[in-house]
Amino acid sequence: MVLEFLRPAGGVFAEAMIGMQLFRRRPPTVKIPPDILSEIRAGILVCTSPRSGSNHLAGLMASAGLGNPLEWFGGRRLLELPGYPREPSAQLLRALTEGRSSSGVYAIKLFASQFAQVAKKVNLPASLPNPRYVRLTRSDLLGQAISWARARQTRRFRSTEVSHAPPRYDSGAIAESLEKILMENLAWDAWFAKNGLSFLALTYEQIQQDPVGSLKTIAQLAGVEPVWRTNLESGLEVQRDAINDEWRKRFLSEYTDPSSFRHGKNYIRGFLKN
């Protein structure tokens, strides 16, 4: 029933749950070379969705010696690198080596849609040495959707990147981004629930308010001590500005309707129109 709920969404985001079917043949486990295993103490999987503040958290974790949580499985920056492997098994080995800090902790940032693709070829949880899970979400889901719609337009996903196009208000793109984020979150929630896995829950807002405390809890999860530098920073700046606020007001003026699940001419997929 859950799979049928997600199927109409289409694309890789529907695959985020369809690829996590309850009954299927498991993909193979990747055998990790002994020399790599000997250098690993623990791993941290940051299970999240786009524009959740994951880049900011990744920078903070790297600065504190808690791994280097990049999108090792499908991230565009890595896939654009010459010679970066396309096979998940090879990407896994890169994550365990280049994603590892001197503390012996490796880290991976993973979207549900990316996990769904990897799960077709590799049994990722069984292949990862001593994994720990961080469930990163953003409390302000509409703000997350606005941020994602804007970043997809401008192709500026980090404050250190240049904008390739001016931002243009598009209510449909915001609604689509919101729906995809909800699907990503549902996929992770279902996966953790059906597998009985424990995780550390963090929000972007918590990290913004207390970065030191957030890193301490992650370090405790991995069983290591964080490395504190003089200036704790991710190297990124907040991109949210007056444009985001304006888009929120316009979107709410067009879509607000507490009487049903519908939004504009569309509706939340999986629920009947009324």
C-alpha cells in the first residue's frame, strides 16, 4: 500500500521507496580490504534530503574530525570529477578512504533517492563497517522547498558557488520541491522503522542554534572525541535572504487552503481529490 502511495510521484524520488521493497533479493555485500578496515573506528551516515542544511553540517563535521560526509553516491560535484567511479562498490571504497578523518571516522551524506539507486547493486548497510546513523531534517519544510527550487534555478547550491541564472518565482517548482522533500523524508522514516534501526535525530535549526552541542552528540555516537579548532565554521554562509521571504509570502497567498490536502490545481499525491 505504501508503494502504491509513492508510485504516482514518478522519477527517482518515487524510487526512493519503491527501491526499498520489503521483499526482494538482497544485493551483494562489498568486501572491504583489510588495510582499509584496520584504519576505521566507526562510520556516520547522514540520512537526509536536499537543502536540509547538510552541506553546513558536513563542513562542521569535517572541521571537527568527524569524517568528510560528501555525497559519495551520486553527488554531482563528485560525479563531475574526471575518473570518479560510477560503480557503487568503487564509490564505497572512496567513501571509506577519502571520507575518513584521522580519527578513524568516515562519513557519508546520503539522500533517499541516492540510496534507492545504490540499493539496486550493493547492500550498503551490510558493507559499511560499524555504521552509525544521523537523521538530519529541517523543521521549516516550506523554507527548504523554496531554497531547493531557487538553487535548482540558479544552480547555486553553496554560498561559495556562482549563480548561473537570476532567481525567478515559480510556485509550481516550489510545490514540486516540497512534495519531493516529503517523499524523501517518508522513505527514510519507513526504512528506519521497518529495520528497527536507531539513529540520532538532528534538525538544521538545532545545528544553527548549537553547533558545538550538535557535534558533541555526533562524536558520542561514533565513540570519538571531536577536534576543536579556534574558529568552528563550515566555510559556508546562509544563502537565505529577502527573496526567500518574498517567495514564501507569494506561495502562501496562492496555496493556503486548510480545508483539504489539495494545493492549487494539484494535490498531495496519494490522496484523492475532493
